[in-house]
Amino acid sequence: MIEQIVALTSQYIDSMPKKERKKYGQFFTSKETALYMAEMFVIADDKREMSVLDAGAGSGILSCALIEVLQNKTKVEKVELTCYETDSNIIELLRNNLEYVKQNSSLKFEYEIITENYITSQYLDFNEMIGGNPNPKKYDIVVGNPPYMKIPKDAPEATAMPIVCYGAPNLYFLFATMGLFNLKQNGEMVYIIPRSWTSGAYFKKFRDYFLTESKLEHIHLFVSRNKVFDKEDVLQETIIIKVKKMHEKPAEVLVTSSKTNNDFENVTEIRAPYDVVVSGEDKYVYLVTDTDEIEVLERLNRLGHTLPDIGLKMKTGLTVDFRNRDILRDESEEGAIPLFYSQHIQDGIVKFPINKEHEYVVTEQKGLQQRNKNYLFVKRFTAKEENRRLQCGVYLSKKYPQYDVIVRRRITIGCNSKLKSRLTPIRPRGLACNCTFLSA
């Protein structure tokens, strides 16, 4: 069945411009990924009937893969499937695909397609205290490849779920939240989503809700970020997560990884302590890939203080060199200030000059000055040939006594699409750097 659904979906992708599909944040799951996700569920031997939810169903690839796995590898006899889909361009294909599955499956299969907005149509149910259904429909399992799309803070979907929204919301984590809400207690949910939710302030409220109401059981990582979605040119760091709706914390999390979306025959796996993967009050999720990383995190967790506790501050910069080309200089001159790039970090120290272009700036701007004192510069993005993800260099102010102040440069996306940050000198007797830095 899955071969037929994938073939029809490929025809749809070829006929529908990507610009049109991006309106819905629509990226289709590959056959291999869909089958892998379907096999992540653990179905009890005595389970004969299943209720399934697939929100943002698209062409039904995930649902079809799940039906195929259930009929071939479990004792389930009956499946009731609910699909949400609002894209009028694909609903007919979804209906035809599900009808094809119904006619060709050995299971007793019933389905329903709901064309209402998945989030706003359940607004009252999710916010029960303001008049929702006290007994909304719940499902045994939830599977999904939700839309990936940023929305305004005042969008209806965001205002419908204030419990998980802070800053700039994205539809994918609202779908994950509602999917968890729709899940029965002790039910399982498998989603393929970006990894951005695992850290950061914008996702703190989501992590708090999501990892309180459920617990991570399995995380699958893709080594290559541009080969996850078939026929799509998407540079998206995506992961598959499996959670169980329960409050009891498991001892371990299974972490697997594969190189591409169709290479699930060569999956590597480790088991990591749950408290290492989900750590701290902010519930950051650490995507460990080997035992060395687990050991490092365990050692860090044993430390008694954080950097702020011992008087250290971490900062990034505020301005960008290529947006201030008129102040850049290749050589020193009167009033010039050294501009430090990541290349100045060498063998654990900051070296200057190194005869690099634009090593100096001349400017009279004020407002971003920082004292010239001791720092630890941290380069967070490294060249592929470097073994370490982080490169650090000690900056000693006594080596540059002629400068009194420094200023920060903000993080930006450069023309090579690599994340950069810089500290920009404001006036004579200042300096700058393109790194995060620590200071006392």
C-alpha cells in the first residue's frame, strides 16, 4: 500500500509548486521515514482495536505506513483513524489514498477527514476551564509530520494556546502540544519535528508543558540535515521523537541516528540516562550521540555552580562588519581599533594581528562600549576539518594596553549562511571580535 501512496504523492509534489506548498509549511515524509516512525510504536499483544490521530495528514503517507505496520506486525484487527487537513489542494488525494488503504488492508479500517483548523477547532477543549468539552476524544496513538511555519504572536493558533507560547511561535510545536492533549494516558506519540525546541527561551513554556505531561522514550537523529524530506531542498535540522503520556520518568532514553532518510538499515543507537538528556529546571534536551558526550554532561551536572554563579557573563555582539564596510580598514592608522575574527583564535589564545583583511575599524559611534579586560573568546561554529565543535581563545587585556574599551557585535547570518557574531570597536582605544565571550 505504501508504494502506491508514495507514488501518488510524488506526482502531487511534481505538479504543485513549492511556493504553494510553503503556504502550509508542507514537507512530505519519505516512505522509509514513515515506516520507521510507524515501527517505533509499542503495541501490546492483547490490543485488538486502535484509535489513531494524524494531524496535518497531507497525502496520508504516515497513516498508510502505520496501517501497513499494524496489519503485518501486530495482532490489531480494527483501526479508527482521524486525519486533520486544511489544504484544499491535497484533500482529494488524501481521501483517495485512505480509500485505497481501506480497500486493500486486511484490517477493519475506518477513517474520518476533518478539514477544520486543528488548533483553533479545539480551542475550548484545550482550555477546558473556559467552557470546553470536559471529555474530548482521546486516541491510543498519535503520529504526525506537522507544518513547519512561523506565525505571528497574535495569530489565532498562538492566542489559542498561551500556555506554551512565548516569543515567536511556530506551528510545529503547537501541533505537538495539541497532539499530546489528544493522547490517552499512557498513549504514545511519534512526531518528526525540527530540533529547535530542545533549547532556547522561546520554547521554554512548550518544553515545560510537553515534558511534564509526557516523557521522552526515543529520539532519532539524522546526520544529514538536507536529506530528510524526499524531493525537497530543505536545510532543516529535524529529529523524530517518541513520547509516552505519563508522569513517571523512565530511567533511559533510546537515542538512534542514521545518515539519511532512507538509510534505516544502518542505524546506530545508545541508551542515555533520562536526567542527562532532559536536564535542569528549563528542561533542556541534550541530543547526545555517543558515550563520551554522555560522560561530559554527567560531569557538568555534578558541578556545583553555573557560570553566572561564579561571576562570569556570556555575551554576543551587536553589529556586523559587512553592514559597516565604510569603517573597515586593512591596516592600522590613527584612530583605528583592532577587529578580532574567529581566525584570531589560535592554539587556545587570541593572536593579533595576523595580516587578515579588515582587521581594523575607524568609527566615532558610541553606546556599545565595553571595558578592555580579560575575556575568553568562544567560537561556536567550526570548520569541518576541525575536531572540536567549540574553539576557545584567552584574551588578556594587558597585551593591548593602548585600548580602553570594546563593544559587541550581534549574531547574524553571513553570505555563506554560517552563523556569525562579532564584537565591533566603537572608537579609538577599543577592540572587537566575532565570537561569544566570557568575562568576569
